Amino acid sequence: MPPKRRAAATALVPKEKQPRQSALAKENNISAATESEIKEAFSLFANSNKELPSRSLRQALTALGVPASSPSELQDLLDAADPEDTGAISYAHFVAVAALKLSNRSEESQQREVEDAFRLFTRMGGEDCKITMACLKRVARELKEDVGEQTMKDMLLEANGGSGVGKGVGLKDFEGVMRRAGVFR
């Protein structure tokens, strides 16, 4: 029997090298790219001892795009970042505080996106507002999509857990649909 032919060798395209996640990044559940952003913000305000003066925490977080929302939150962050009240914040403590703020920002922005998408259907938004059959028909018409009435009924029933077509879909149910669809984790 003749030997089997080998598949033609494909040219290996070098992949763009991704930075490795450090132990500190893993510990704080952030990517290497996020840690790089945090490190840049830290280095902008770090002193010659490679520590961040406590008084510079607000500016460093602002440079990172996650400023403290209030003086009391800033104090809480300072307490966490400089637990011994030495007046200096280590890089590891800053990473922990910044990672926490960044994760909160992510949750807030996801919530805002859900509310914005919900508002596209309802033209209003809010807790009391519901996506109804009329809303779905309007959106389908605006998008010039031919969606049958039974399909729309099925969409409403799936989204609201089978509560009925007339009940509509509230913001919380809509968010659940978005998460199940993989739009958010």
C-alpha cells in the first residue's frame, strides 16, 4: 500500500503576542491588558520609592477613568489601599482597589446598556414599563423585518417566563434574556 500523502504545510502566521497575566492580575481577576492600564495610572503618580502617595489616590483613579463617586467612597478606598495608614499605597494594594472599581464600572455600564436597549423597544424605560406586542410590531416595522405574530408571541412568552402575552416583558426579564443570549455574562 502506498504511503499516505501529507497535507500541504501551511505557512504559520505569527500570532500577535498577548501579554501574560501576572499572579497579581490573576489574584484580582483582571486581564494583562487591564493590569497594564492600572500600572500606567499608578506610575503617573508614584514616587521614587515606587509607592503611590495616599493623597494621589483620587488622581490616579481619575486617570484610570474610575474616579471615586463621593468623598466617603474615596475614604473607603483609601482605607482599603493603605490599611496601616502609612501615607503610601503599594502597587499590589492599588491594583486591588483599581480592579474593584473597574469591575463595578463594568457592571454599571452593562446595566446602562441593558436599559438603553430596553428603551429602544419601549421608547421609555424604567421599572414600570413593559415591552408589549405593540412594541415588538413597531420595532419589526422600523427594522423592515417580516416577523410573524406567532413568533412575537413566542418571544414575549419566553422572555416573561410564560406569564402571558398581555403581561409584556419588564426590564428584569429583558436583562435575563440578554444574559441567556450571551450578550452579557
